[in-house]
Amino acid sequence: MVHKMSVTIDKYSGFCWGVVRTVEIAEESLELDDTVYVLGHIIHNPKEIQRLQEKGLQTITIDDFPRIANEAKQQGLQPKVLIRAHGEPPETYRKALELGIEIIDATCPVVTKLQERVRKFYDQGYQIVIFGKSDHAEVLGVRGVCNDQCIVVSTVEDTISKVQLDKKTVLFSQTTMDRPTFLLIKEALQSRIKDLIVDSMEGIATEFHAKDTICGQVSGREDMLRKYAADHEAIVFVAGKASSNGKVLYDVCREVNPNTYFIEDISEINPSWFKGISKIGITGATSTPQWYMNHVQEHLSNLVTV
Ligand code: SF4
């Protein structure tokens, strides 16, 4: 028997406003210049990177700064480099200034705010704890604003072993981490620091602040995503493999619906996933372009399982 399926796209999926803004800034710059350089991949999505590359966007590393500065000068042009939504450490701005490179700053305002808050607490002598991935681009930027004088943690155990409890401390989060783990880390630190204050004979004035800096564009989607995943028999989750919020949101879907499949490319779709299934949902990360989810929808709609 030939089996036809209904395939829909989650209406809350697609780029977050921070990514929309970054891509718009890149496209506006590409209208003015044939080539625009971006420091690191503009977003964690190979499909969108390829689309922008075809328009003239070139991904570089900071080691390319001297080369592009020289090349532009030889051609009598102003060298320009776009900074993506994840942001950069102050060192990058200093190097650009030194070489006469103009920065097109597309750092997401949510990330800029996180950097400013970290800097403020660092200047006041706090021990800075960041819940995040230490080598993630956003965290590298945040580490830079506090001269790398921070502790990056990913689990409660990690936190307890690394954080010095007798110092005034502030906890932040990378914007795309999961809130339940953030809250566990916050509680673990809070209760231990409280005990320390009570136990202390010397009366060490230990202070602890927890700043929930997880982006609302990620956390706000979780409840809607749970509902969407529960309403469908199978979910195809489309995202770049390097996307942090992709992993977080995929886990949310999978928790509710075990028939959730992560794909970066249409070629990874296996028709056997949908045997006997008639209602499929497509969703993705905040860096997944709508146009690619439309392709996936078209592909799945033409797929018939027997
Ligand atoms: S997820 Fe949030 S912090 Fe990250 S780019 Fe989007 S709006 Fe900005």
C-alpha cells in the first residue's frame, strides 16, 4: 500500500532576530562591495554560508588580517571585516585598528549586553563563572572582555570542582545554553556559598549573583517546540551540526518525541524513518534558514513510503 504523508513546517522556526540582523548587514555590505570578509563562519549553517558565499562573502580568520589589509591598500580600497552575531574579544578590534581595517559590527545586541555585564562585574573584582562551552566563539569573546580571568563550566560537578567558594562570585550563561542546567548550577553554588557564610567564624562576606543571560529567542521556543513535537508523529530537525542551540532544541524535541531525526542535509533523510507515519513536522535551530526547510518539506512531500 502506498502511504502519503502530511508534512508541515513549525511556524515558530527559522532565524532568530539576531541572525536576521546579521544576515541583513552582510547582504547590505555585499551590495556596496563585491567581496565582504567575515571573521569565522557567519552562522552555524553550511547552507546559508554557501548562499552568501555565492554573493561574495568570504570567511577568514584573524591571521588573514595583514593579507587583506595589504591587498586592499594595493587596490586603493578600504579593508573591511564583518563581525558576526557571536561577537569578538577586544583584541580583535585592537588588531583591526592597528591595520586600518574597518569593522562592520554585526554582533547580536544580546551578546553585546552580556559582554558589557561581564566587564562591569570583572572591573569590580568578582570571580566570573560562565556556563558555556569554552571554545565557542561567543564564549571566546566574553573571555576576552575579562582578560580570560573567568571560569567556564558545563556541569554542576565541573562547577563545584573549579569555583572558589570564598570569593565574591557572579554566574553568567552563554546565550544559547539550556536553562535547566543553568538553574542546577545556580542552586549548587547558591547553597554552598550560603553554607560557607553560615559556617564562617571569621565572617567572610561572600557574595553570589546569578545572571540568567540565556537568550529568550532560544528559551522562549522550548515550550512551543515541546507542543509541536508532541503534535506530530515524527520530527525532522534541520540544523548545522556545529549549532549550539540546534543541539539544545533538538534534545527538547527528542525528549517529547523519540521519532525525532537530526539532519543537516536532505541526503541524510532515510525514508524508512516514516514507515506507517502520516504526520511529519519540520523544525530547526535559530540559524536554520527558512528556504532550506522549504526544500526539506518539498522533498518529504514527494516521498512515498510503502
Ligand atoms: S539566539 Fe539570541 S543571542 Fe543568539 S543571535 Fe539569536 S537573538 Fe542573538
